[in-house]
Amino acid sequence: MIQPEHVQKDDPHPGESRKERVDRELGELLQGLRVAVTGVQVLFAFLLTVPFAPGFQKVDVLGRWLFFIALLSAAIASILFITPAAQHRLLFRTGLKERMLHRSNALGIAGAAFLAVAMTSAVALVAETVINAWPAALFGAVVALTSLWLWFIQPIIDLYRTEDDEDVKS
């Protein structure tokens, strides 16, 4: 992960045991993944219907590639977002909850990356089909840069600012 060492060790709430902290963190993670799963599944379901629409035959080679990239990325994002729930069921009461928590966090980050690719490709496909190629690149870039900034860069900057703030206090 791209996290300063001190940030990885989330201090427990007052009076919270290690087990209680892991339970709380896993619950928080799974709740966040539920939001992402809903969004990616709606996109994935929509994409599954696209090739069967009457106008799909008119989509050019670039549009077909954008469609395929969007579909594949949405499928992978779905798998990554659903994996923690499936593994939670398989690893129930095995003592591996903390390992699963860290793995699930990494899967959630990877899922967000694939969701960003799926959304970018889907927007570019629609723009390319409705308008033409250069606006598709522009609109796709807007989606890609927005998700990159809000989902990845801004939180990473916050992590390093927190690290710098703690270095100054020390």
C-alpha cells in the first residue's frame, strides 16, 4: 500500500480491543464496498445489454474496443469488490479476519481503479458514438482525471501531509 507507516497502525478507539478494532474496521470496509458494488453492477448490467441494442452494429472499431475495455473492467471491478464478502464467508471463524481485512482493502483499491477504467471507457464510447473521436478523448479524460484525483491522488496527498504534520510535531 502507499501509506506512511504510522497511518497503517490505526489506533483503536478508547477501550477497544484489537479484535474489536478489526471487527469495526472490517464492518466499515464492507459497508464502503457495498456502495461501490451497487454502482459497478449497474454499469456492468447496462454494458451487458449494449451489444444487443439495434444501433450497436453501427459502432466502429474504436467504439467496439472502448465497449470491450469498459465491459472487462466492470467485470473485474465487480469481482474485486465482491471478493471480500465471499472470502468473509469462506474464512468465517478461522482467525484470519485481520489478514482478510488488509487483503480486502487492497482489493477495494484495485476495484476502484478498474471501475475508473470502466467508467472512462463507457463515457468515451458514448461520446465517440454520439459526437466523434476527439470529444470522446476529451470526455474520457475528464472522467479519468476526476476519478484519479478524487479516489487516489487526493487521499495519498492527505496521507503524506499527515506524515509531514507529525514530523513537525516530533
